Amino acid sequence: MIRKRLNAAAIGVIVLLGCAATSLTSYFYAKSSVYEHVSSQILPLSSDNIYSEIQRDFLQSTLISSFMANDSFVQDWYFEGEKTPSKMVNYLKKIQTEYDTITAFFISEQTRKYYHSSGVLKTISEEDPRDDWYFQSKSSSQPSIINIDHDTANTQRVTVFVNYRVVDNLGTFMGVIGVGLSLNLVESLIEYFDTQYGRNVYFIDGIGEMMFNEIHQDDFPFRDDNKALYEHAFSSLVKMDSNSFSFQTEHGKTVFLNSRYIPEFDWHLVVEQIEDVDTEEIEQALVINLALSVGVSLIILAFVYWVTRGYNNKLERMARYDHLTGAVNRQALDVLFHRAVVSSNKKHEAMSLVLVDIDHFKKVNDNFGHQAGDSVISGVVSLMKDWLHKEDIVCRWGGEEFLLILLNSKKRKSIRLIQDMLKHVEHTSFDVGEQAVSITLSAGLTQLSADDSLPQAIARADERLYQAKEEGRNRLRS
């Protein structure tokens, strides 16, 4: 808090000195200041806001595909030999209806059949170039790949597919599953961003090629006249996850570009603003600014500080915590884990990592509905937070699975703590509307060593969680 106030005071001093200095500066300095403001503040902030909206509206399809890939129904049905294709078709139809996607699909590695919400469409082949996307997904080191192609179920429709690799607990590749978005939806998002932020918004791929460029057809003549400048700018932008670039055209227009890498799509989001060389408006603004009093500057500064403080706190919470449960999310876990390891090593304290899974959680959703399932998940997290020590970390690892980091806790102490917690959960009823649900938990625990990485520890805990489930659930294995 003190540091924020010092920063605000420093900004206030800078603003006041700036107001005094503007009376002695030239038009060119004013123009430079405006351009710097656009390049370093306005465009990056627009990129951050747009990226947040993409995460909310567009990345949901990736989460849906991830959920499908990890759904126990899919893996059980696969290992049963795909004896009842109608079950998979009905499952895909349910996904498509429930999440309002235009398609849902699963391609089995063992039969190469293309299951769709409308039926079994075909058997894919390595000789068919239209099936290249499947084999690219199969050989990919990434969990998912997004491609734009004609829909197999409707060849007249161009679709954005989210292809998610399905693997079992041993890492065996089982096929590709996912959903599809209408290309019109992506185009609508871009058009919405253009209108909402008053700037050109588009995507470029890893080599600097513009995606969905037909949306900005009105800008084609301008880009064609400055093709070499844009190619150089795009090649520079894709070299970094977040980057800014500007250039001046032969006709005196300055083009500002800001990019942000979206790893889920392997694309770069680009926000563009074009400034005209005519500075008449800047000159008028400069005169007005000189007339403003120091008091008005202080009022504006106080207002900006008040607004940005609340907004930054909200963004920080959204980035670190799961919105349903308030538990730490996976994005924030790496930082917290690193801090915990450093602290434990420094103090020579033991530390344990536990993976916890709600047993037969699908039955809760099937019998009582997803809203009841959400209530149970929230209740479990609340119970774990109350049960564990205040400094321990509770992370929602995914779906109904949670990751716990127990600080200053040796293995025997951790085992006793978690076993008692599992017994407590077993005898606890969770209210879901007018009914009560009883559940059990399975857990896998591992003691962390000084040189453990997070993936190594999770892998060990996951093996023991799997063992607990195999031995009948409602137990801890360490």
C-alpha cells in the first residue's frame, strides 16, 4: 500500500512537472508524447482487455475439448472396443447441444472412425489429404491444435476446429476429440473488437501471415501500398510474446502496432492504430492542456489512481483464482510452488503435495445436475480450506480434481491430516437445493525433495491417486 502511494505521488509529481514543462515545449515534443502514450499504454491496455474477452468467449471451446478428452466415459467406451457407436454419437450430440457448438467429433485411433454428433461419417486415411489434420494432431507435442477447415459433416461450411489429443493415464494415444466453431463467430468477434475499441484488431500466425484478412477488406489498398513495411513489422512482432512496433508510411501516416501471443491458438493478437501527420487537433489539445490548472491535474490523477487500483486488483484476482471456488488456479500455481520450495529449502522444512479427486463425481452431475455439481465442488474446496493450515495451498487442478501443497509438514503428519480429512468428508453432507449429497475423496500424496520440479511431484502423486482409485476409492495412497 505504501509503495502504491509512493508511485501515485511520483506520478503526481511527474504530471505536475509535465504541465509546467509543456509551456516550454514545442509542437514536435507534444506529438512525440502523444505517440508514446498510444504505443506504450493505450494499445497494450487494449490488447490486455481484448485478450481477457477472448479467454472468456473464445477459449471456452478449448476448455470444452479438454473436458471431453479427459472424460472417463470416452476412455471407458474406447477400451470397451467401441461396441456401441450410438453411445458416442449421443454423447457428441449432448456436448454440441449443451455448449452450443456447431459440431462435436471423435476420431478413434484403433478404428480410425470419424464419430460425429450426426453419426459415423467416415474412416480416415493417411492417403486422404483432407485427413492430414488428424495425423498432425497425433504427432504433435501439444495437447491441442486449432485448424480452420471445411466441416466433414457439411463441406460447404468453413469451421474453426479445436482438436484435442486423447491419451490415457499411461500416455497412450487414443484419438482426437473436440468441437468446432463457426468461422462467422470468429469474424464477429474481430468486428466487435474493431467497433468496441475503435482500432483495427486481427490475428497473425507464427510466420506473420494475417488470419481472416477478408474482414478488413477496406484496408487492403492501404496495406498493399505499404506491404513491405507491414511484412517487416509482422516479422518483428512474432519474435516475442508481447511486442510493440511503429513505422511511418511514405504519405506521413504513423502506424502503431501492439501484439500479444495467444499460446492456445499459436497466434498473435495485433491491435493497430493509424495516426495522421496532421497535428491540428494535437495543437488544440496542447493549448487546452496549458490552460488547465494544477488542481484539475490533481483531481484527474486521484480519479485515475482510484479506478486503476480497483481494476488492477480485480484483474489480479481473475488471473490467480478459480472463479467458482476461489481456489488458486493452475496459472498461478507455478509461482506459488516456486515460492513455497524456496521458503521450505531456506527454513529446512518438509513439504508434501497431494492430488485429490472426488469419487464418482459424474454421478452427481447426472443425478442432480451441473449446478449441484458446482455446489459440491465449492463445498469441498471450502471444507479443505477450513481443514488445512492457513499457509497451505489449495489449487483447483481441473474439473473435480484438486492439488494441495502442505507446508512445513512431514510425510507422516501429512498422511494423518489427509486421512482425517477424507473421513470427515465421508461423513459430511453437501446441500444441493432441497437435497443433500454425500461423497468420498481419493488422494495421492508425495513428499517433496529439495530438487523436485512441479511436474515430477505431480506425476508421483498422480500415480498414487490412480492406485487409490484402483483399490476401491475413498482412501489415500502415499
